[in-house]
Amino acid sequence: MGYKNFNSSVYCPVFSIANIQDFTTFEKHFDELVKHTNVGKVYLETYRGGNMLTEEELLKLKSFFESKGMKLAGGITTEDEDHGDGGFHPFCYTSSQTREKLKSIVTLTSKLFDEFILDDFYFTNCRCPRCIESKGTRSWTQFRLDLMKDISENVIVKTAKDVNPNVKAIIKYPNWYEHYQDAGYNLEDEPLIFDYIYTGTETRNPMYSQQHLPKYLSYFIVRYLEHVKPGKNLGGWFDPYECTYNLTSYLDQAYLTLFAKAKEAMLFNLSSLTKDPTFHNFAPAVGRMMEDVDGYLQLLGTPTGVATYLPYHSHGEDFLHNYIGMCGIPLDPYPTYPSEAKNILLTANAACDPEIIEKVKKSLMNGADVMVTSGFVEKLGEDFLEFMHVTYTTRKALVNSYAYSPNGGVSYGGHVETANKILIPQLEFFTNDVWELIGGLGTDNNFPILLKTKYGNGRMFIVTIPDDFGDLYNYPETILNTIRESIQDQMRVRLQSRSNVTLFTYDNDTFIVRSFNPFIHNISIVINEEDVVLYDLERQREVTTTSTSTNGETIFTVEAYPSTNMVFQIKRLNTPS
């Protein structure tokens, strides 16, 4: 039982396990789940939505799962009773009654378990009169950050440790990382208070849901939180909801969670995967998928990518990183500035750091390539003129025709056109001080898509982000290739392809390519060394494909199939397999 490279677990909400009368039938459902998914750990929830299990009920459940050889942990969802007006209703933490209630929940949970996790309702959106008064002159963000730090330290963790000094408390962070601070998720302080953290890797249909979560998020957020609390990010948690339009969309979450090297894959939740006929084939499918990934995961090194910076409590271009990841640029996100990196991408989030100018200056002086978005330029305003004479204007341009330069911006030498028109902000730049590598063509005019200048020993680029971030996918392949080459020039591998093909790179010359396109198409893989071959780690054989070696690079042309992974290792010619 179990997997070699990660654990598999299942979360059991109160509504899944309350009032079980027929344990024989329940056992059949659970055994079927374990058969498919190798679940070895169960999280038993003690409280959710006004419903709390009794100690007697929990002891009976513990006895059942222990008899099945399961590791056990507790779970708490700090969701209040349904108020009947829609939305979610976390606790009001300024209430003394709430604090006492939470202490009683934590007391019971810590008494029965040596580990428990907080589901991602552990935030606050309350604006009741008491909260308004408590906030005082602080912003809602600062008030909520302060409040949840206090609750974490003095109500949850203190209570838990008083009851059970050996208990380990875990906070699960949700998928909506851009907005943590606005609902009190204190990513700077809480990881120091809790023993471990956990990652929500759930993605939805980015167009037909309230959340803007491209598939790449399931990878990106694991890597971000791993850098928040290195070695103590215990796993990734995903669910089947809003995935019924395509079973693959459920599996995408699992694949990318594991590509990010999550230590555990948590399935939410027991009822959905065992009783709900809507999801009857999800458990067998995810089980086969996890078995597949387990076969090669140990061959992959530590994830790498273009370093990107999301300061604590920052907000910028909403979830833009994941749209960029869906364009085939691998990202490695940090909560602190990646001063040692040689390839850096900065969105408007990074401009929230009041010291960002000096930090970027040092990177450029040390020879880094730094690419910033048009939103970063807009946020810094005149301060950005330190690096480039570029101004973010209030004007827009509608483009579907593009020119690109083969000689570093001296002149244009190519042209591509697409059917879809894209609305972009207009940037102004000083001729001969800044070089336009890509332009969107207008009427007797053009508008920068990619700008470049030298600064110190490094290079700075500005990439123009469309008003609709999803329109990044509509940039033609040639345009995306130029952007990739600019920011990945010092990296081992990069793609030449249309959008919706993702690249995951590792520090031992291995990488994964996964296409999210619904059709077969050719892509090129560029390796920054001549005379190398690609080795297929799944099939344990050298890849037979078209390749050319020139100018210090080897380019391989391969077919990308829908929802299929290509797992490669780069090997020099005549290197033993």
C-alpha cells in the first residue's frame, strides 16, 4: 500500500462521517476508495458549519480507521451556521463567545489527535458593528491581519498545546493567494505560529466561475508556499468540484500538485468520491494517475524556473503568474526577493515592496535578466524611469497584427497576424534609449509588446500584458517564442510553441511538458547545448525525433498530445542510459 514518492490521504468532513449507523456498508465504500487511490491517511473533521461531533462518535470513527491501518489526524472548519443569505460565513473573531467556542473545538480535537488541520475557511469577512468598532482607524486588511495573528497564536495554537503538548497544528492556505491579506490570512506571521502549512491546489474553470484560476496554479502555489515555510509544506489539497465538464480538469490538479513535489496528495472529500454518482469515476482515474506519476517522480530533481517575487500581503495583476505559466514559462515564486536569481519576472505584486528599486538595481548590476510587466511599470510610475525611459499611458490599442525584430530592436524583420484582436495598454518609450523587440501594429502606428534596455551588467525587459490576461494565449507563437527567449536566455531549456503548453523544469536536467490544448500539434524544445539527446523517463528510452544543433543550442521537434505528459532528461551524446 502507498506510493514511493508521496502520501495519499482523504479528508472526511463532518457531513461525511456524522451519524454512521451501518459501518459494514461504510467499510465497502471506503475500501473501494483505498483500492483505487492507496489512501494511507485520514483527516477526521470535528467541526463544520455549526455541527460538532461528540467525543464518543470520534472515538468510534478512530477505532474503525485504525483497524484499517490508517494514520489519523483531525480537521476543523471554522465555518459558522448558514445565515441564509449566500456566500461563506466564517466565524466572527471579535466575539468573545466565538473565541470560547473555538477553544472548545480545539480542545476536543487536540485531545483526540496528535495532529490537526484547519480547512481554508480560516479567514474573516465579517463587517458586523463589533468588527467595525474593533477595526478603528486601521484598514480592513491590517485589522484582519492583526486579528487572525492573535487568534492563531493565543486561541488555536496555545489552546492546542495546553491540551496536548505533542500536537502539531497545520494551517491550510487556499488557492486565492492574491487576496490572502484582505481576509486575514497572514502569510508572514502565521507560518511561524503553526507547526506546518498545507496548500490548496484546487482550480476551476477560469471563465465560468468566480475565481480566476488557470490550471498552472496547482503547481505554482505549491512552490510559492514551499518557499514560505521550506520543508514544512505538507501537501496539496484538491477536489472534484466544477470539474464535471471534463474529467481531465480534475486530474490536471493532481498532476500539477505532484509535479511541484508536494509531499502528500489530499483528496477532498470522502463523500464526493465514494457516494456521489456525479464523481463515480474520479477515484479510479486519479488513482491510475498517481500510480503513473509515482513511477518517475523520484527521477526528477528540485523544481526550478524563472524566479518571481510576491511580497507578503501584496496584490497586483490578479493571478497573472498562472496565465504566464500557461504560456510555457516555468516560474519559481518567492515571498522574499530572489536576489541570487539570474532570470527574474516581476509583476505588479513586486512593486508593493518599497525597496524594490534598489533590489532590482542590484540584480541588474550582478548580470541578471529582469522582465517586468506593464502593470509593474504602471504601479511604480515615475520611479521606474531609473531603469528605462518608458511611460504607462491611459491610452489603449486594439491589435491583431505584430512585427518583431531580428536585430535587437534596430528594425523589424518579420510579421504575423491572428484572427483575435487584443486590447493592450499603450506604452511610450524614448527612441534609441529603449529598444522595441515586438510591436503590435495599428494604423500607421505601432505599440510596444516587448521592450529592452541594458542596465549595469544586466538586461531589463518590459512585456505588455493585455487588459484581458487570457488574451496572452492569443499572442502568436512567434511572439511568445521571442518573450520566452528573452527571459529564459540563461536557462537550460525553453519551449517554442503556441500557448497552453506548460513546462516544468528541475535542477537535474529533467523536465516535463504538458499540453492543455484539445488537439495534437508540433512543438519545439530548445536545449542550450549542442550534441545532446532527450531521454524519455517514462518509457526508459532515447527519444527518436527531428533535431538540429547550431549556435550552442539543440532544437527537438515533437508532437504534443492533449492532456499527455512528456517526461524528459537531457543527456549528452554517448552518455550511458
